[in-house]
Amino acid sequence: MLEWPPGSIIASQKEGQAYLVLAPGSLGLLAWMLEAIELEGVGTAYRPIQQSTALVFLHICDLEEWLDISFEVQMVGNHGGLVMVPSGPSENLCAARVKQGLQLTVKQALACISCLGIKIPSQKSKPAIYKLLIDSVLATPEEREDAFQKSAVMKGDGQEDSQSNISDYEELIKLVEEDAENQGDQDLKQEREQVNQHPLKMPKFHQGMSSLAHANLVQQKRFARASITAIGAK
């Protein structure tokens, strides 16, 4: 879910075991168990265990248990094999992935927030949910701002998910209700109840119609009513 890049090293603090990520997935990842060795002039290094049983599928359920290990590849001697040498201090896996730039859907981001034991807000936009996750993981304002700028929200890829659309739709309902002629409208009341009861389900009224198109329609109706009122006054 946090999109571990293939070729990265993660380690379980509970097991004291490091793994090389081979293929990440939304519910787990395929990994290769690594063994730690000591090399003269280098120190601790990692290399894959040469056994078929070293290929494992992992499920990461505790975000506090796992670490991300940055490394560089070196050769053992002039003709030896390749090993992976840590190039810096290990870091909490969730924090490391957040710093690299979140690419999660709203549902995935909410799942991470839930795993961290944080109360999940209702009807928040994707940027707000991203910011909540980033602020919960990173300590300094500088780190938080840098991570937010690297996230999918700031890349302008134009992709939206249902949670973001629902937040826009709620704002649209409020806009329409502000009109005096729509106050107490039963259809609007039903729409609001549906959004509150099923926050992840797009109301039928909104399907196939963008928020912008709907807002334009509302403005056109307001203009038409104002014109009729002005003509009647004459």
C-alpha cells in the first residue's frame, strides 16, 4: 500500500531480519531474505540468502515495526560478488515513504491513518487527508511541507477519487441551499442525508455530472429567476 519500490531494503525490528523488496502489492510484497555480513574496511553489509526458502511473501500490519534502509551497492574486493552497504541511518518505513511523496488513494491513506491509531475525519478532501497523514508521521514543518509538495496532490495529474468528489458535492449542495427558493427543498434534504449516510457512495444525482457543470447550471437558474423578477417589476 505504501508502494515499496522494487530493489529497496526493509527490515523488521521485531524479527531482526532485513529483506530485499522484489515485487510490491497493495496487500503485501514478495521479498528476498538478506543476511548481514561483516566486511573488512566496509563494516556491515547485506547479501541475499542463497536458498529457495528465502523468497517470502510479507504482510506489513504494524507500521511502527518496520524500517527503511538506504544503501549503496559495492563489490567485494576486485572480483567478488555484489553486496548492499547501508549508506545512512535506518528510518521508520512510513516516514520514509511519506518523505518520498505519497501516491496513495484516499482509501489507502485513510487505512494508514487508522493503523496509526488516529481518529479518521469525516468528509475531508484528499489534500486534507494527505496533510493529516503527513503531519502525523513527520515532525518538522519543513519536512511536512516538502513531503506535501512531492505528493500526488501537488503533481496536478487531474485524477480524483470518490472521496474528493463527495467533498465537492457537499459544497455544491450548500451552495444551492443558500438560495432562498431552495430552503426546505425535500430533494436537497434527501441528497444531504444520502451523502452523510453513505460517504463513499456517489449520489445518483451527481453521477455523470462534474461539480463545475452542476455549479454552472445553478448559476444559470439563478440568473433566469433574477431576470423574470426584474421583468415582473417593470
